[in-house]
Amino acid sequence: MLEKHLNDYNELKQAMDDFGGNYDYDMIKRAFELCVTAHEGQKRVSSEDYYIHPFNVAKIIVSLGMDSQSIAAALLHDVVEDTDTTIEDIKEQFDAEVALLVDGVTKIGRLNFSTKEQQQAESLRKMLIAMGQDIRVIIIKLADRLHNMRTIDAMPEQKQRDKSVETLEIYAPIAHRLGIRPVKEELEDLSIKHLDPIAYNEIEKSLSLHKKEREEILDAIKTRIEERLTAEMPNIRMSFQGRVKSIHGIYRKMYVQDKDFDEIYDVYAIRVITDTVADCYNILGIMHDMFRPIPNRFKDYISTPKPNMYQSLHTTVIGRAGMPFEIQIRTFEMHHTAEFGIAAHWKYKEGISENNKSLEDRLAWIRQILDSQNTSADSTDILRSIKVDLSQEDVFAVTPKGDVINLPVGATVVDFAFAIHSAVGIRMVGAKVDGKIVPINHEIKTGEVIDILTTNQAGHGPSRDWLNIAVTSQAKAKIRSWFKKEKRTENIAAGKLDFEKELRRNEIKIPDEEYDEYIEDFAKRNRFANTEEFFAAIGYGGILLSKIIPRIKEEFSKKNSAKKSPQIVPINESKVVKSSDGVIVDGIDNCLIKLSKCCAPLPGDDIIGFITRGHGVSIHKRDCNNVPKNIQHSAEPERWISAHWGAKRTESFTSTIQAMFIDRDGIVIDVMNAINNMRVPVHSINAREMKNGNSMVTVTVSAESVEHLRSIIAKIEKIPGAFSVERINQ
């Protein structure tokens, strides 16, 4: 079998030889043979032999400088999922280390989950746990995703978009946090290429339009810099490089920050690499003497490294030709870290050794995300944590003592307090920013000096509202943990009160004789030991009512529909007529149909008709407040009539959505953009600030069905800061 694929193996071997590592060639060759034989007969969507995929993943792993076990695991990462080979087989033929890596990368395809999002969350949780044991798991997974994105054109269009969104929201941020720049940038560029191909092509065209001219200018500048630095620092080792900003990086500035291509100053950069930190600052001074620096465009990531340990000096200057460009100055060690990230610091043969503390610090975010997910009963919280905590945009705030705290954009002083220490967050009573008192939902900006005001009063703790104000998983986990530990009785009472309030608000009426049994059954189905644990989780914020109430409503809607059906007074059928509104009524011909505004029914809702005096038949949802519970005992039972939606509908129906957000600028624009991207007509939209500091946005749209409306609601729920989105009666 190997002779047939000998050229492929030799290509992989040559890549290892070129990199110059100390590899276990025998183990890698056996892994290659198993990869080929296990996947024999299997084809990819592109019709090529399946083994080509793990083979290319292994080549990416080699290019990142990983070890023999990682290369073997890359070759075998799909055999457990897609063939009869088991983890035990891998452990027996190779070793426990390779088996652990393969198991960590394997998706959880054999488990059943209620939603695709929940399955994605559970798969990601397992991957993060495996990362905590061995970081090589995620590096292999990133290589796997990178090759899939390189070959994604063979997939159906919708799957291309779904994979691209997942890549942009989950895998690229992880690559960014691990500091693996080439992988991160290529994942982002490939995602944008399939999500917004028009913008991608426009940027690519802009880059190539004056490419030769700009390259000549940059080469001339690089030559000038090299000559000046060599003259002034003759005994210092230096290297000079040119760099073009990634397409996704340009895209973010053009379409997110609304800038023209010419307004982006760091599209082109010159990189100076030297030996020591002192040399970096000396070179910076010379650069500012040579070129005119642009104000407020200097960033010192050496004294304040990014969370992924990226270090460099960035300054934007203007050359003689009037073209702005960026100069990056760093040491060779910093450059190696910037290119390979965490892979550059992992010493497999010697263990973690002296880098142990450094590595633990760099992987602390994994533990924080898992801790946050452990305090929440909602498994999809882990997806939100990845999107927020691993945001590529960071803010840097300073404590009164001069310590720098790094947080994602959008973080509040609540996040800042808990980032300092749990005790500081728990005892916080307020905050000062640059000497002025601010509300606790104040959004932090880079450079602010923040002083957290605390109290020593016994029994003081955070407010439940802080869960809606905090954005980082670390802060939310600590708030939930405090309430879970300190206020159990209060949590149960508050949770039960909030739960029953939501039932009433959503017009869900559970009969008294069924209430206890139903709640206990629902709690167990959601992995709670009993109803007290269920109510306590609601009380401390471990489970969101906005997630569970729709499920309860759907269950009781089906149940009540079955009960109500025999109560409807039957009318002798003569004809079945379809109205212009897509509704079929039984027994009445040429009848005027109107959809009632009190409940605004949509196709997919269970409906019933009411014969009005002179205005035709009014269509209501069966669970509408204006529909009697017991029609036979109502005042005019003969006026209630069976109705249902037609099989074919092309009409649109108006429906109103109410969304609650943590207040910030640009919410209405984000809502409009989300809806416009779905090509949904908007009839009206308004927003107002609530007394508790949150914002409420009410928008009326045209929807084709209940399912269509749910997809619109799901889209709005993904907007940053949204914590409650629901359909309301008009």
C-alpha cells in the first residue's frame, strides 16, 4: 500500500527534513500507513481520496514546528470518527500520548443533542478540556480546520457559509489567543472570502492596483532604514522585512470602522528585528528622527504584551512620498513567538521545564472559560465566552498602582474589578474613572485609570443585575459562584418567583395538580437533581429563563392544542375555502378574513376563527387571551369556527419583536444590519433606555411563518449585549 503513495510520504518526510527537527520517522511512517489503509475507499466531497486531508493536516503541523506525536495524531485524527479503528487500537499500535491527542480532536458525532448549537458547544467543551491536558490538541484542530477551509469550495454554498462563520467566531480567535499568526490570518481571510466575496475581491483588487508602485516605495524606504541603522548601530544584528496587512484586517477597518482604503495607515509595514529590548527602543528613536510620526499611532506591546504574549513596538509614520506606513520593531525571540505562538514555547522532549509558569499563564483563559461553563447550566454559554473573551480587540486599563489590566472591548468596571481579584469584585460598591465616579456599567476605554471602591461591610456581595452588565466569562463565573455558595435559600426563592413570573408573562398556565410533577420532570430532563436545584440555578443566573421558557411554551402549546380540539363546536362542512391571507376556514364560502392584532398569528401557529358581526372571520392564536378556555361553555360558542393555515403560502405577515440589550452605542444599527442581512422587510423600529440602564428595542417585521420569525429572533440574539429577545403581541 505504501509503494502506491510513496511520493506523498516522501513529500512529508522532506518537509520534516527541511524543518530540521528531531523526529521519530518510524512512528510517523506507521501512522501514515494506517491513515492510508483505514481511509481506503473513502472520498472527500471534492472526490479526491480521503487520506489526502489528514496528509495535508500533518504537513501544516510540520510547518508549525510540532513534534512527532503531533504529526502522527494529525495523520490519524479522523480514523476513530470515520473508520472502524478505535482509540484502543491507536493506543496499542502507537502510545497513550498519540491516543490522547486523537481523542481530543475527535468530534462528538456519536452523541445526541437537542440542537446543533448545543452539539457544537459540547464538542468545543471537550476540546478545551483536552487542551488543558495537552495544548497540542487545539493546534492539530486548527490545522484540520485550516485545510478544510482551503478546500471548502467543494461544499454546498450554505455549508461554506456555516463553516466560515464558525471559523471566524471560534477557531480564528483561538488561533489569535495562541499567537499563531499565519494560521489565524489565513482562517480569517478564507472565511471572509466565502462570507462576503464582493468585499474580499474589492480589497484584493485595491491591494494589487498599485502593488508594484507601493512595493518600489517600500523597498526604497527599507533600504534607507537599513543604511541609517547600519551606520548608527554598526555592531548590532538586525533583520528587515516588509509586511502587507491581511485582507480580513483591512476588511474590519473598512466595513466595521467605516474607513476608506486610503484611510488605513498600516496596510503596509516595515519590520525591524534585532537582539535586545534596549536595541528596540533605540531603533524607535532613530525611526522617529527619520520620519514624521502620526500622533496617537504608537503602541508599546513590549511593556504591555497582548494576552497571546505578542510583543512588538508599533509606530505609524509618513515617508517622503506622503504614504503612511507602519514600522514594527521587535527582538528575534519576540518575532518567533509572533509567528508560531504557543507552539514556539512547547518543549515536548524535556516537558515544559522552565517554561512551566509561562505556559500556565498563557493557558489560563482555557480554565476561566471552563470554570464559567461549570457554573452555568446552559452549555451554549461556552460559545458566547469564546466570542467575547477571545475578542481580537482589547482595551488596556490601569489600576491606581500602575498595574495594567487587559480586557476585551465592551468590558465594564465590573469585569475590571473581578479581573483584579474575586474579593475586589465581591466587595465593590462603585468605581472612579480618571478620578470621577462612574456607573458600574461604564464601558472601559484604553488608558483609563480605574479605582474600584470597596466596602468591608459584612455580608455585602454583588447584585444579580451584574450578570447582565459583565461581559467576560471570568466575571460572570465568579458572580454566579458567589450567589450559588452564599445565597442558596434566596436563590431558590428568587428563582421560583422569576420562573412563575415568566410563566404568567408568557401566558403559560400549568394546572395546579400537574405543576409539581411537571417542574420536577423538566428539572431532571435538564440535568438537575431536583426542583430546588433548578430554581436555585435560575436564581444565581446559572440558567437563563429566555432559554427555557420557549421550550416550556412549545410543550404546553402542543398539549393545550390537543385538549382544545374537541372543545371546538363543529360546523357541518360544506366547502373548504382558502382566504387571501393563507387561512382555510371550514364551512364558509367567500368570507372576509382578517388576522387579529391582539395576538398577531403567524403561519405555523395553532389558530381558530371567530365570526364577527359584519367584519368576516377574525383569526386568533388558540392560546390568545381572547379565546375562551372552554369554548362550549363560552357566551357564544357557535361563533367559534375551525381554521388552519393553507399548505402553500407566499404571503408575509407582520410581527413584532422585543429585544433587551445591555445599553451601548449602535444597538439600533446592529439590529437593522442583522435583519437587513436576512433580507427581511422592516415596518418600524424604536428604542428606549430602561430605568435599570438597559435598552429595549421594538421592531416590527414581515415574516413568512413561525419558523421564519424564530430565525430572525435567533439572529438578533447573536448581537453583542442581547439578553432577551422574544415575539410580542402587537
